[in-house]
Amino acid sequence: MPLEVGKQYKELLKQYIDSQSEEDLYLGQQISRKFIEKEIPPEDVISIHKNALTDVFPEMQDQVAHSFDFLIEMMIHYGLALREHQSLIQKQEEMQMEMVLATKVQSTLLKTKIPDFKGLDIGFLTEPAKQMSGDYIYFLNDNRNEACVAVADVIGKGIPAALCMSMIKFGMDSLQNENTNPYHVLDVINRIVEKSVDDSMFISMFYGKYNADDSSFSYASAGHEPALLYKASLGDFIELDAKGLLLGVQQDVVYEEKSVVLEAGDFIAMMTDGVTEIRTETGFINEEKIKSLLMEVKDESAQSIADTVFSKLNQLQNYELRDDFTLVIFKKEIEKV
């Protein structure tokens, strides 16, 4: 304990007891900075105060002096706990900075360009439940007549999920100007994931390809949520499901491919389980609720459909996303006369 600081403190304490002036209080604030500079712990500050008080009031009762001994012992443990708490806060702040940086990197790496050609209206929305998203959308269009989309969901969150998504992005990029048939795309991505991802990580994916020449939409699924096709001529929905294991389970998997034809006013809603497994105060919503929401906005643009459905489902769960939310709409435009 520095003797010089102790002497200064005793003199200042005596002055304040005699005068109780605002100036002495200000000087007390200044000397506290010296305590910090010299890294004097809280228990030593109390010890300095006790010694100074004993010198100023030599006839001070022993009970009062003993009370300072109690306070010193308490502050020893308090100081240890405070330093540990401050260390944890610093680590949390560092982790938060890393997460913010990782989120920015993820956003940059996973950027994708929406296909834009006459006859097909595309809209999508993806909202992470936390900073790092486990959902991923990838658009692929090699020419003006095809629009391909992959909707993926990693079973897992945080940085490991983001790394998986980066791997999928690499695999999808490698398919530029290659065979983009859904069964082939899932086969390629599955082989990449199976070789590179830990056994505890699995990925579901729905992949679809729209062909403007014949208005067909072919699709395949790797254990993903079925898409919903709205048929304007029927005024009803058809579930687009196809057999296929999750990505990364085993290397040799045959993915079933199916195809439908879109007519004017038809649209396909592709989504992750953050849409289908929304939980309200009364329990999980069912598929009929999603269909009814889509039906309400069937005549709107693809982007408006996605935005409105998200807004209403988010409201149902009191604006607290429990899982990443992703919805993609492919809508066959009505030709204008």
C-alpha cells in the first residue's frame, strides 16, 4: 500500500471532516484516480480509510474499527468477483464483435442475384432469428430461359451453420453453366456436404428450376419442407413433395425429380420450417393457416405475397422469431393484352 497516497488521503479526510466543503469532495474524486492508477484494490482503499480514521480519531471505539475489518474481508471477495465479472463482460464483448464481423462476412459471401426475365415474378424474404442465419437462398440462372433456386436449412445455428452455408455457396457456384437439373444439383451438393461437414450437421434443401420455354417447374428435395403450388384454375393448393435424404447423411443418394406446369396466376411458395413450425400462444400453426394467408394475397406481386405472409405470421407469434424464416415465391405472370 503506497504510504504517500495514504498520507494524502488522511489529510484530505481530516480537512473534509472539519469543513465538509464541496472543494474537498472534488479533491476526493481526484485522489480516487490515483488509487486506480496505482491499481489499489477495494479492500486496500478501505484499509487506508480505517488507518486514516484511527489517526484522526485516536479514541474511536473498537467496535467501529472492527466493522472496517469486516468490510475489508467482504471487499476482498467482492473485488475477486468484480474482476471475474469484468473479464466475462470483456469476453462477451469480444465474442459479440466477432459475431457482428461473421454476420457481415456471411452476408457478403452468400449474396445471390435474382433472375430477371419476362413471364416470371420472383419475390423472397429471409429473416434470421438471431444474428447468424441457418437458412440460405441461392438463385442460379445460366440463360434467359431458366430460373433456378435452392432453399436450404442447416440443422444447427451460429458460426458452424454459416460455414456450412458457405460450402453450399461454393458448390452452387461450381454449377454455373453445368447440368442444373434438380436431381443432379442435389447429388453434387450432397457429395460435397458428406465429405466436408461433421456428422452432427445436416442440411435440408429444396431445389427447383423454372423453364420459360414450356412454363414447367421441375424440382427435387433433400428432406426439406414441401413447396406449395397454387393453381389458379382450381383455386386450391397442391403440395410439391419429392423423396430424398437430407444432405450429408450418406454419399450415394438418388434424389427423386418431379415436374409441374405453371399457368397464368399460378405461384409456388418455397419455405423453411421457420414458416411451417411457427408457434403461437395456443400451439403450432397448421398448413391450412399458411394456405389461407397465401390465398388472401394470391393476386398480389410475388414480393408482396412474401412480405405480407411474413408480417402476419410474425404478428401471430408476438414478433418473436424462434427460428429463421425464409419464403420464396415463383409466380407465373398473367399476360397483359
